[in-house]
Amino acid sequence: MLIIKNQGLKSSMGVKGLCHIKLLGPDGEVKEERIIHNIVTELGDAHVADQMSDSGEAALGYMAIGTGSGQGAASVGLAVSLDRNALTSTTQGAGAADNDVVYIGDW
């Protein structure tokens, strides 16, 4: 049996959180659009490792929105949670973006 451990393996880019927000009017037209950077928490980072190791942890299924500040890498939730919905879709990027995962939640 060969066991290889590579503790502390990190990519040059790391895990990043990016939130692309679109506000659509009833006519389907984009009324406002923003891109913000999110903190990837220690819990989120551990989830990525669990998914890569197939340890049995369920895939992400929900997205929440909230307000507040002061959240950091050790935070496990939003400062003030306003709403939580099931994800509308989850896809993996293609081509040059094949290392991206896109979670979509609709409100």
C-alpha cells in the first residue's frame, strides 16, 4: 500500500468567492448589476476539501442573503440573515473557466 500525504497543498490562486448580482425588472431587463468579492470561510474551505475527497458531505444546496459587517474567515454565518433559498442551479464552468463552480439562487 502506498500512502501519499501532501499537507498544506495550495494552488497559486486559492479558493475565492465572487458574487455576481443582477436585479431584473418584471420585463426581464437588467435594472442593476454588481460584482462583489465574498470571504471564503474556513467552513467553506473545509467543504471544498470534503467534496474533493468524496468524504460523503452533501453538496451545497442553499444560498442566503443578509446584511452586516465584521464577518471573517472564522465566521459560520451571516451577521444578519435576511433570507435563505434553495439553489436554482449549480454548474461547472467550461474551457478556460472549468475550475469555476457557478451557484445560482433566485429571489
